[in-house]
Amino acid sequence: MLDKEISQLISEGYSVDELEHHISQLHEYNDIKDVGQMLLGKLAVVRGVTTKELYPEFGLDMSD
């Protein structure tokens, strides 16, 4: 299935290098987001609140 999606993107004009770079950036973003979630979780424990309660304080949306 992945090969089919890659072939589709290539037929739309994307290069393999662009796709690999984009995938690499997504991995980095997800790693950073995971660290942020971990820090919010630790702060929530220290404050005795839920992480959901911290979102407004840091300007975050629940879909973030």
C-alpha cells in the first residue's frame, strides 16, 4: 500500500528526496511533540491537575 502511495505522489511531481525529507521532518516534529506532552504530563502531576487543564495556560488547543 505504501509503495502505491509513493508511486502516486511521484506521478504528481514529487521526488523521492522530497518525500524522504518530508517524512524525516514529520518524525522530528513527532519526537518534539512527544517531549512536550511528557513535560506537560509531569507539570500536571506536580500541580495536581490534568494535562487538559494546562492547555489554555500555554495557548494549546486539544487538537494540538
